[in-house]
Amino acid sequence: MTSEVIIDAQPKEISIALLEDKRLVEYQREPREANFSVGNIYVAKVKKLMPGLNACFVDVGYERDAFLHYLDLGSQFDSFAKYLKQVQSDRKKLYPIQKASHLPDLKKDGSIQNTLQVGQEVMVQIVKEPISTKGPRLTGEISFAGRYLVLIPFGDKVNVSSKIKSGEERARLKQLIQSIRPKNFGVIVRTVAQGKRVAELDAEMKILLTRWNEAITKVQKTQERPQLIFEETGRAVAMLRDLFNATYENIYVNDEEICTAVKHYVSLIAPEKANIVKKYTGKLPIFDNFDVTRQIKSSFGKTINYGHGCYLIIEHTEAMHVVDVNSGNRAKEKGQEQNALDTNLGAADELARQLRLRDMGGIIVVDFIDMNLAEDRQLLYERMCKAMQKDRSRHNILPLSKFGLMQITRQRVRPVMDVDVDENCPTCFGTGKIRSSILFTDQLERKIDRLVNKIGIKKFYLHVHPYVAAYINQGVISLKRKWQMKYGFGVRIIPSQKLGFLQYEFFDEKQQFLDMKEINDKS
């Protein structure tokens, strides 16, 4: 299996697609102005205590206060609180964490009102993004995640991932990390550290330690609260950190700045793979070129077809996600039981992909087609477990119930990725009246004339639906050639699959969007 990452950086958002054997399996989209991300660390003030919940609300600058439960304060909360005061007591010289004293662990049966006060400053980290009407979820157990290691201030243990089964390798890694671990820091060794040399692990340890020093220096030198003291790496780099493996053949980016950041990160964790990061320079939109746009439109929405007429119906509710498996018009020449098994096995593969693709979390209930044989039900359960092995999120799968339902729980840390694949009418915008379609190219020419002769932009890209682009480019003396003869050769036509039939977008030569819509423009 080969994997490719496609990163589409637009002025307002960044989208990332992971392809396995050219098939879309993960898709993430993040607004550029997004302020919150799992992993961000803040110094903030307690705003309200909730003794009944044994929790508090903390102001981290979001419209809804973040939630912090007593049990999420962490065993070393008192050590953090004391060190925070020591750091802020001297604005000129930073008090080193290596000299900080360890206080007794926080009692597990304690209460929030005896531990915190309204207005008290705390150092917290986001573990769950805002979802629906809920604010972010916080923890007081601070950690800095790298590719091989996770660094934990005020920790005192070295833990090795349970997925590393070899006792000899576990002992080697534990002994190795103990020898390079800074004082007053704990370390978690991740699965991908298996077989790595001490030089690679030590280099990442120093990078993580530098991030901690930079974060605590911000606390020392500034008094602004709430304050972001450590920002998790951008979505592109964060995704690569968790997913990167030797099967990656290419990473394509259409933005120079992000391409540089990604290449820098890859060169740090895998120098021999630095050359797989490539700047995309094609004329087509990057997602169109790699067939991502079509796969997004066919993979999201309520109804998902997965072959031979079979399809899934996916519904989202406040409490859970519900999936219904339908055989559709599938031929039944093999008998009812065999057809039900084949349909369900295909549904299991597609559902595992959909869970990763949409990042669906919480409770998922699947209504498979009824099967009479116990061995078929067991085969389906095993197929679902195998299909979910590639999923990085923690999950649990239960065998089919007597009603033919399968229950799945999957870790949820951010809102489900929901892409609206239904297109608004691009010609009437809901009014029910449109101008004549045959006049659409006349309207485009008026826009071009205004852009060239009134605004003074001579070089630009006009993005239109592929069918419209084919019409504009057809013939020896095409409409495009006529426009170029009249307005200059800076007129370039680009087919874009994301646009509706009579939609259009203008971009300048630096790929900046040009708003050419008029108030009374109905097409």
C-alpha cells in the first residue's frame, strides 16, 4: 500500500487529504483563523467553581468557558501551581524546573473548592475542541508530543507504549530514555520509536525540551491572561506527526510557506524522506488534479454507495451516529443468506473508511442486514475489527446483538467532519428565476472587460465548471482565443470541479480571490 498526502491551502481554510492507493481515507479541513486546537497550552484564570460537579470553568479566551474537572487536574497539580508562582516572582531570571520541588500527589478523593479559588491562575492544555454548545475540555497534565516521545513536566516515570510487544526492546528503550531524561520530566515512548537509535531519540528530546522552555519563558515575561504559551503545530504538520510512515511516496502542497514548514518537519524526523515533499505548480486546482474533489463529493452526505447497488445511510443525532445498511438493487443469485453476508462485509469495509474520513466519534450504532447463521455474524464482527485496525483513534467494537445491531464507540476530540455535498442553485439563489443560460458567457465577458479595462488587472485566472470550460475552449477559434485577442493573453481558463454549473470565480496571478459578484448578479 502506498500513501500520499495532498494539502490544499486556500485564503480562508486549509484542507488535507490522505490517499491510500489513490483512495481517500482521511480528510481534514481547518479555517485559517481557527484559534483552538487540541494540544494548545494556556495560562488562564479560574472563572467559576462548580462544587456539585467537582469541576470549574476556566477562561481561555473562547466565547464559552472551558471545562476542567478535578480528576483532570493531574497528580502533580500542586507542584505546577507552586512552580508557576516561582516563575512569575522574578521577571528577569527564569527559575529552572530542574530546581523545582516535587509536592505530594493530589488526592483522588479531593474537592475542587479546597484546591482552587476563583481568579487563581492555572496552566492547562486543551484535550477536546469545542463541540456544539460545549466549550473546550481541559487537563492540568501538561505534555509535549513528538513523533517518538511525549515529554511530561513534573513526571518521574518512563513508560513504553504497550504496542511494543518485545520485552527486550521495551527494556532497551526504557534504559536508553532513563539515561537522557532531563530531571523533573517524565517520558512516554511511542510505538514508532521501536528500533530507533539513541541519537534520534535524544535529538527529539532536545526539541521537546526547547518547546517547554519557550512556553514557560512566555509565562515569566508577560502578565496578560489568558495567554497562549504553546501552540500546537499547524494541522498539516500535526497530522504528519501522527501519520507519517515509510510508505509515504509523495506530499504535495500548493502553498510555498506551508510547503517549507512541512519539508522542515519531515527533514527533522526522517531526513532521507525530505525529497518527497513537493510544491504543486499545476494549473488545475490541486484537489481536482489528484481526484480528491470527486471523492469528497461521493463520500460525504447522507447516502453512501459502495458497489453492486448497496449503500449506507448515515444519520447524525445529538446522542449518537446511526448507520443503516441497505442491499439496494443487488442481484440475489447466490441466495438470501450469502447476499446478506456479502453486503454486510462490504458495508464493514466502507464504514471503517467512513469513520476515519468523517472523524466520527462517540457512539455509532449500525443496523446490518439480518443473518441467520452464527458463523456469518462472527465473520462480520471479525471483518469489522480487522477493517478498524488502521484507525488511530481509540475504539471499541461489540459483536452483533440479537437484533442485528453492532455498537461501536470511537474516541471523539473534535467535531465530526461534515461536508455538505448538496449544491445551492448557482443561477437563481432560491428565487426560482434565472437569466438565459445562453447569455452566461456574455456575462463572463462583461466581467473580464471590467477587470481588464476598469480595474486594470491584466493577468488572472477564471475558474468555471469543467463543462463550461470545455465549451469556452472548443474549436480552433475558441471563445477563449477571442477573449485573449481582445483583452490580452493574461486571460486563463481553469476547470474546477467544486463549482456549480453556472458558477465562476476570478483569481489574480498570485491566486488571490477577486470578488466580481454584483449585488444584483443572479448568475
